[in-house]
Amino acid sequence: MINRYTVIGQPIAHSLSPVVHQLFGDLTQRKVKYTRTEATPETFESIVLDWQRSGAKGCNITAPFKELAVTVCQRMAPNAKRAGSVNTIEMHRDGALVGHNTDGAGLVADIVVNKRRVLKDSRILLLGAGGAARGVIAPLLDAGPTMLHVANRTNAKADTLASLFSDMGPVSASGYEALGDMAAFDVMINATSLSLNGEMPPLPNGLVGSQTLAYDMTYAKQDTVFMSWSRSRGADTSSGLGMLVEQAAESFFIWEGVRPKTRMVYPRLRELLS
Ligand code: NDP
């Protein structure tokens, strides 16, 4: 029997998730079929329910539906519940939809294990307060930074996130205009969707230096504008390809009960992106 999965988002054509999961299936000798599904806010819920009725085992959720996905789940894993953001839905035989969030685990694994960056006692800037940002705050705070600052176009959303996680560690929030007064960060993570349109957040120069890792959650064939801007100011840069692979491995483990060896899939993905 083939276990079927899909990734639901808008836009979705750029997603490499089908390739990653198909490679995981080959590596672990599991029969899986993984597709892409475009949705709108109006069609999202019915698409998830139709997918479940068709006998599928689960789906991933990407921008801009991670927060909306919370409303279709009957049960939530603690990480997704706290974040109010779901990127993985497990479709149980008893009919329940169980929401998980693997984004944070994927991001931290990529930064700490693959990029060999120490997050303990570091200063972290998180740009954006959407579904992806929500999912990564708890795991970033768990890593023990001295400061995690969330900056977002809509200040109120950043403030909400800072209060939601304030019992877990030193988290603060502002709009972009307040960043001009801040010293350079050790890690700056772009969790906005701006890179998908070739744009970047309005950042002052002093935020990055030679010690900074500028990490863009978006992955693309070329460096994003955010990566080029940061590199030209001396920062080390990374796209979100590693996060994609590591969060996918966590989802695969939830669905299939086996953890694929992620390093095996990078050569093929780099080939596809080159
Ligand atoms: P959401 O739509 O939930 O959030 C979008 C965020 O971008 C919000 O903070 C929003 O600000 C901000 N934003 C959008 N347009 C602008 C603008 N013109 N100016 C300033 N800020 C803007 O998306 P997600 O959080 O789900 O995803 C964000 C990005 O992260 C996507 O590109 C996604 O592909 C990527 N991602 C990558 C992953 C990976 O595995 N590599 C995993 C998860 C996400 P506001 O609140 O003010 O609207």
C-alpha cells in the first residue's frame, strides 16, 4: 500500500517538499506518494477534509495557512498548541486530525548541527510574526539565547508572540523602526514571506556584522535579496533549504515512524536547485 501525503499552501509550485519526501521514502524503503496542493483561505478546510476522506495519512501546511490549520485539528501536540501554528497534520484512522509543528526542531537542527552555530548565550533577531515565526520561538528559547527579539511589520503581532512565550525566556518585540537602535545580532532569521517576491524587510545597516549568521527561511535557486544584503555587510548566510529538509524529516518520523538520514538528500536537492 502507498501512503499518500501532500503539502498545502499558496503559492505552492515552488515547494520542494514532494522531492524531499520521495527521497526519504526511497531511503527508508517506504512506499509514499507526496504531491502539492494549492488552496485559498476559502477552500483550505474543505481541501484538508477531502484529503482525509480520500484515505491519505497526512499533509504538511505551508504559508499562509499554518495558523488557520489549528482550527481544523481536533488534537494538538504541545509544540503546535503553544505556537498556535501547525505545519504537519497526522490523519488518524479514528478520523481525528492531529496537529504538530516541526518547523522549530528543523530550524534549530539546521543552525546547530549543520551550520555548527552555538545558540546558547547568543543574540537572535527573528523577522516576521506569521505561522513560521510562531513555530520556531519555543525551540529557539530552549537553546538558551541571552536575547530573542521579534520584529514585524504589524507590531501588534510581534507583541502577541513575545507575551505568549515570555515565561520561556528573554523574548522582546517591536516594529522595524526600533531596530535602528540595536547592536548587531549573532543570528538573524528572516521568517517573513518577502523573499518569495524578491523583496526584503526594511533593515538598518548596523544589525549585521562578521559574526552574524543571516538565515533566510525561504529557499530558492539563487541567493535571496536578504542573503545578498547581509553578505555584502560581512555576514555568513544560509537559505532555508536545511530547515526544509530537517523539518520534513520530523514530519516523516511522525507519519512513518522512521527517521531518515537527512544528509543523504542534500546532494540531490542542490542539483535540482542549481
Ligand atoms: P505567513 O503568511 O504566516 O507570514 C508572513 C510574514 O511575512 C508575516 O510576518 C508578515 O507580516 C510578513 N510580511 C508579508 N509581507 C510583508 C511586507 N510587504 N512587508 C513586511 N512584512 C511582510 O507565512 P509563514 O510564516 O508561514 O512563512 C514565512 C516564510 O517562511 C515563507 O516564505 C515560507 O516559505 C518560509 N518557510 C520556510 C520553511 C522551510 O522549511 N525552509 C518552513 C516554514 C516557512 P505581517 O504580520 O505584518 O503581515
